[in-house]
Amino acid sequence: MRTQELLAARLRVIARATPWCLQALHAVEQLGLPHCCIGAGAVRNLVWDAFHGYAARWPRVTILAWVGVV
């Protein structure tokens, strides 16, 4: 497996193990937009928190407020 594929697989594992990320992905799916994605800042925070063993940075109520959709 190539490095890029390994990193993508690792990111999927992290995303699936993180409740706020699954919530965000579901919310974006519900928008029904033909082409969209979650912004890089949310992905960066997801990976940073996972690598450093942090739980969610903010209370659950505000987590989805900072997830950008492009």
C-alpha cells in the first residue's frame, strides 16, 4: 500500500472513532449538496486531537458550530 493510501486509511479510522466527526459527516450528507466536503480546519483538529490524546476541545453543543462546509 502506498503512503497516501495508508494515510487515508488512518484518517478514516480516526474519523470513525470520533463522535463529533461522524455527526458532522452525517449533517453534511443531510444537506444533499452534489459536491461538498468538511473544511480543512476541522480535519486538522480531528487529527491533532487524535495524535495528542485529546478529547473534544469544546462542549458538545458547540462542536458542530466550527465545522466549515465547502
